[in-house]
Amino acid sequence: MRVALTGAASFLGGRVLRRLAERQQQDELLVVDVAPPPAALGVRYRPLDLTEPAADQKLLDLLREEEVDTVLHFAFFTNPRRDQAHAHELESIGTLSLFAACAAAGVKRVLMRSFTAVYGARGHNPHFLTEDTPLHPNPVLGWARDKREAEQHAASFARRFPEMRVTVLRFAPLFGPHLHTFYTSIFDRRVVPVPMGYDPLIQLLHPDDALEAVDAALATWPRGAVNVVPRAPMPLVGALHLAEKLPIPVPHPVAYAASDLMWASGVADAPGAFVDYVRYPFLGDGARAKREMAFEARHTSKEALFAYLAYRYPGPQAPRRRREAATATDVEASA
Amino acid sequence: MSAGDKVVGIAGARRRRLHARSEGRVPATGPDLEALRARIDALEGELAAARASGAAPQGLLVALARIVQEGLSGFGWASLARTWREAYFAYHSEDVDDFGYDRKFTETLRPFFEFLYTVWWRVEVDGIEHVPEHGAALVVANHSGVLPYDGLMINLAVRHQHPGRREVRMLALDMFALLPFLAPMLGKTGAARANPDNGERLLRRGELVGVFPEGVKGVGKYYKDRYRLARFGRGGFVRLALRTSAPIVPVAVVGAEEIHPVIGKADWVGRPLGFPYFPITPTFPALGPLGLLPLPSKWALDFADPIDMQGYGPEAADDPILVNRLSEQVRSTIQRMIDGRLARRRSVWFG
């Protein structure tokens, strides 16, 4: 098996690359990306930009030359991009080019990374989203729209080229050590605005579980989409309290408008439409992963949250702790 | 021990711990898991003790006293967050089930619910023995009263009068499950959104599931249409029961129609706010928030013989004629029980 990997610079792509590099012959692994992987891994690297006009032809030549039979497609943005046009070129059009090249080169297996957020957080969703639930993200949210288009390309190529096995893993939001995203940064603040009168269940997936799921998928190659979710969800407000944050309820129309304003002025990391995801639940159902990949997450959402917090606030040097110590001295002084 | 002693006791312990930390005797780690757990355990113990001694839970009192005390020694986000957190976990558990059911939160609200059950509406229950002792079953009732109090009362009736002390997981209308405040409240007290998938999951776990097939047509009907059952949806609840072979227990709720008599509707007000309708009652919105107070009618819940689904098999769910017949059978059973109860009732307020 010769494996090509895109998106090696992403968090999950990088982890998968490292894990495969530990396990496999170096010449069986190929990174196809705009940036080279860490030299220490010693894996082969072919530069390619999926957004350039003739990317599909270039990738096709490359796949043929290297006799690749397995492609792992991890080139997706977790954080919303200010350059929406570029994100669209990479995620939607880039995925189209990738599948076109894979189909033409006779690649046998393609694994694509996706997100449970692509289902969209809507009040009318079923409580547990199974893989056949239609994808209905908020139409104004380019971040989710591009990922849904990528999923549609994957489904379409899987239908037209049945000899190519296409597996799509829809990961719940990753949460754990070494992760820095727009949603983990919520937990870096002391005061967190939350939509007033809403407290959805959230799923936080430990990165170790995500890697196990990739392993399970590489062993079983189920056809179509599979949710990868943690063992148990938890309520959003409870999570904020466990993380010692101060949740401030804000009426949701204000939350949408204020986030949009802050995004437009460059203060916030995400546009207002993301408020959907803290207003309504989007819980993936893990039954298919269990049935077809024998995968079940080992961590709950709470464990993933604590793993992140332990990484983020490692010891006595955390600023919050210093403040507390100072307050304690004040108390003693006044007493 | 008085409430005041307890407050000082906790604050003193915290001050000692902080003092110890500032001197470097206790290693301060990030979000201190052990300390957090210990603190929550302590609060839980305190809550249990308070309940055992018959006193009201003191989480809020403790929190208020803490705020005053913190205010004396300088106020910061960290101390506010801590106070807020302790108040939160006095009423919420750390772990909920995958539908969001929070037992501790439900326990907190229980005294209020029980007041409604025993004092306000003096719920009279008949035929509770028809609810199966264990295993899945679908409790089907008529829906009325603008806000879903009827589901709550069915839940309490089964919990109190039934020998199995079972919990009824209600399937709440989408409109309730989408409204701010009501949505998390329903989820935390064990309700789930009304859709076939949720119902099937709960039934397959062997739970008792409650549904109101009339839906919004029932709960928001005019006062002049009271106790006339609306159409029972499209029989989805029967298909649910057939697929899971769960027996159906019809329930008639009498008394809920009078708690919020709807004399008019101003849908143009409700729509932009996310309500499918906006009820006008003699007290709402004329009296403002006071108009949300339900009237103290006398309630009766009648449970009928369960309708067994074992004989049909799951494939019968695809037979629309059978589904409709069973749906009509349940509807007429409930209507008959309601009519019987109304004929015997002499007063709306005293039964």
C-alpha cells in the first residue's frame, strides 16, 4: 500500500502522518501539500497546491508516478478564514480536483476528514444525527458550506466510481492538549458570553480517540460517512463552569449581531453564524462507527475538556492562580 | 447548625486553603481536579444533609453570603466565577445522560412541581396500575393548557402513585424544545424532542415514554374547543409502538384545559419570537408576568388498559389502515374517559 496524505500541516493530518511514519516504511508514505512535513519524519514530499488551476492534472501525474493506491485527504480548515474565496478553492474545488485525480489514477481507497458541524446546529435536527441525516448547515456560513460541498463531491465520486472505496469521517469538535482553535480559545478567556436561555449538549472529542478512529477506518474502510464522537456529551454551561469560567448570558439576537460586528472588525475569531453551535445541539450518533469499524471512543467529552485544561493551565505560573494567591494574601492582610 | 455557621465554615476552609497555596505548601495545578471534585462532593453532601433535615437547599443562600463576603475583600472575576460555579453545581450535576437529563436539577425543582401536584391542582389519579411495572411502554395523552404542565403531572403521577416509581420520559413539542429557557429546562428534566428517532431510542432502552399526538393543535386550542380532541397527528406514535412492540397506555387529562383559557390568539406577535401562536387569556398578557400563573383548577388523570402491540409485529408499522385504526382506537378511548370524567365533574375548581 502506498499512501498519499494531504493537509499534513493541519492538527489531525499532522498527527496521522506522525503515527503512520512510526509504523510504516518511509518510502510508502508521501506527503502532498504546499508546505514540507518536518524533516525528522523522513517521509517523501511532493509539493502541490490544490487551489491552482491545473491541480487535478498535476495530482494525477503525481499519483501515477508514485503508484499511490490510498489517499488520506485532511486539507480542511478548522478555523474560519477571512479569505473565504481561498477556503472555497481549497476545500470545495480542491476536493473536487483530488477526487477527479484519484478516480483517473485508479486509487483504490480515499479517506476524507469531515466535521459533525456540517450537519448544522438547527432546532429541528434529530437529537442524535445519524450519517444519513441530510447536511443542512447555516447557509450564510461559508465555513460549513464549503465542507458540505466537499462531502457532496465525495459522495458523488463514490457513486460514480464504485471500485474506489470512499470513507468520510465526520469528527466531533476536537478538544485536547496542543490544540489551538477558535473554539478552544473560548476556554482561554475568563468571561464567556453564552446565548441566554440555551444550554445545548456539546461533544468534545479527545484527539487520541480521533487517531484511533483513523486507525480503525484504515483497517476496515467502511463505505460512506461515519461519525466519530466521544463517549458522552455534556452541557455547554456545565462545561464552562467546570473550566472555572464566568458565563454571561446574552440574548441570542444580540450575540449574532455582536459576533458579526466583532468578526468584521477583526476582533473575534469567528462570524456570528457560529452562535448556532452554542444555541442548538449537533450531536453525532456513534452507532455506525461501532458497528462497522468496531470503534468506540475511550474518552467522554468531560475527559477531553479536562485534558485540554490540564494542558492549557499547566501549573503555578497560570495567571489566574497568581491572582488567586494575591487575593488570599489580601484576605489575610485584612483579617 | 444554622445557615450562617455553614457559610462561615466553608469560607474559612477556602481561606485556609488559599493561604496554604500562597505559601507554596499546596502545589497549585491548573483546574485543580481533585479540589474541584472535593468541593462538589462537599456541596452535594451539604445538599443531602439539608434535604434530610427538611430545610430548603442552601446553595443560593451560600452563594449570596459568599458574594457579600467577597465584596468585603475586593471583587474579581475569579471570585465571581467561583461563586457562580458553586451556585450552579448546587443545582446541577456534572454528568447528564445523553438526552441531557440532569437528575440533580430535577430534584431541585421537585418541591415546586410537587406543590403544583398536591396543592395547586390536587391531582386525582385513577388506574395507575395499568402502567406496566417494567419494560418499554408508550403513554399517550390529550394535550392542553398552553404550557406543557400536563406532561409534568403525568410524570409525577407515575413517580408517586405507581409501585415501580417509574420515570416517564416525555416527548416535547418542537416549539417548546426550541424556546429559550423552556428548551434547556425540558431537556434537564428528562424530556426529549418529539421525533420518531428519539422515541424509538428511549423505548428500545426500556423506558416509559409519554407523547401528546395532538401536538400544537391540542395544547393551543381555544377555550371554547376544550376537551374536544384534535386529530392525532398522522399516527406516528402508533408506528413507534408497533416498531418497538411497546404497549400503548391511553391517559385522559382533565383540568388542564382551564389553567390558561385561550380566548384569543395574536399570532403576529408570536411568530417573530419563535412561537407558532401567541395565546391571549383573561390574565395574559393583561397582567404581564403574573398572567403566566396557571389557574388552580382540579385535575384528574385516568389511565386506561394498555393496548398490546405484541400481536402485530414490527412490519405492521407500514400498514397505514391498521395504524389509523389503532390511532383512532386510542383517541376514542381517551375521549370516552374525558367525557365520563366531565359528566361526573360538578366544579372546575373542586372536582
